[in-house]
Amino acid sequence: DVKVTQSSRYLVKRTGEKVFLECVQDMDHENMFWYRQDPGLGLRLIYFSYDVKMKEKGDIPEGYSVSREKKERFSLILESASTNQTSMYLCASSIDEKLFFGSGTQLSVL
Amino acid sequence: GQQLNQSPQSMFIQEGEDVSMNCTSSSIFNTWLWYKQEPGEGPVLLIALYKAGELTSNGRLTAQFGITRKDSFLNISASIPSDVGIYFCAGQKGGGTSYGKLTFGQGTILTVHP
């Protein structure tokens, strides 16, 4: 089975802090994604990567950056956390169009 | 970015009832997918649809890719308590570099009373 592991289940940070969300997949997938989930809005794509050191903006990249130094690891970075970035963050890897998600990180920015 | 319009937003049903939910869009998608998210977990793929008019089943679940390629529906027959969760539709516009770049609906929260 594909396993996508997100390093933290819950995080609480203060406004202005730099935040790192880490994600690791064990199936050698080339494609990795970061989505954000908010009630009533579904999931929205923040950033994605099709290869090591490659990244592309999704629909809502503002306030975020990413890093992919190794194929299995994809990190989401909040350079200066704000309260409107309080949300559930979901990492995924994919074969073709089929996404495999991690369990999510619930981030609260106070 | 565009979102898909998914309805209903929530459903409260009795065990054994059938469930229908649907998703519509103003633009065409080449692939439709349905995901289920259980509490504390990430979404899990239920069904993928690739051709207009396609009807696909997975156990008690049946999904269809609309003829216009702008809509899809999901039916669950004879619901059971473990069907509880949030169901998401998702669409993908193309292949290749579009793989995994999904547009999601808002989700349907399903509650099943025993």
C-alpha cells in the first residue's frame, strides 16, 4: 500500500513564525502535492512538484513556498504564518490522476 | 481558482437508505473522481471515471461521468454506519502535466443513523 506520512498531526504556531510542514512518501512517485482543506471550500491546491527540485504554483500559492530536495520528501513552508493560514494541510503523491493522501496536519496560527 | 458545485452539503439518513450526491461545473473535465474522507484521515479514492457517459460501480457505490463532461454523480445503495464521512468529487482537465492537479467540490457530509 502507498504510504504518505505527514510529520505532525497538530501544530500550533504564532503569527509571524516560520512554519515547516513535512511529507514523505514511500512509493517512489514522481508527483507530489500540497492541498489545503477548509470547511465549505473543499480542497484547494497550493503547490505541486513533478520532479526533484521542481515546483509549480497551484491555485492558492500566496504566503507559501515549497522544497523538494529528494524524490520522497516534499516540504511546505509558511514564511511568516498568519491567522488566515489556520487550516488542515494535506500532502499527496500520485500515479497519474490518482492521488494518495496523508492523514493531514491541522495547523492553528494564533 | 474554479471550484466544483457539489450538493447536497450534508445528509442525515437512516441505515439502509440509498444516497445520491452530485457535482456540476461550468467547464469540461476529462476525468472525474470521487473520494471519501473519514474522521482524522486523508481522502481515499473510491471511483475514477474517464469517459463521458461512463457508469462505474465499486461494491454498493455507483458513479457516472456526465454526457456533457460537466457533471458527475455518486450513488450509495443500502447505506451502513461505516459509510459516514465526507465525500468529495474532483475533476481533472487533462493528462500529462495536469496529473494530480484536481479541482475539488466542497464536500458532502454524510451521517448514517443506525
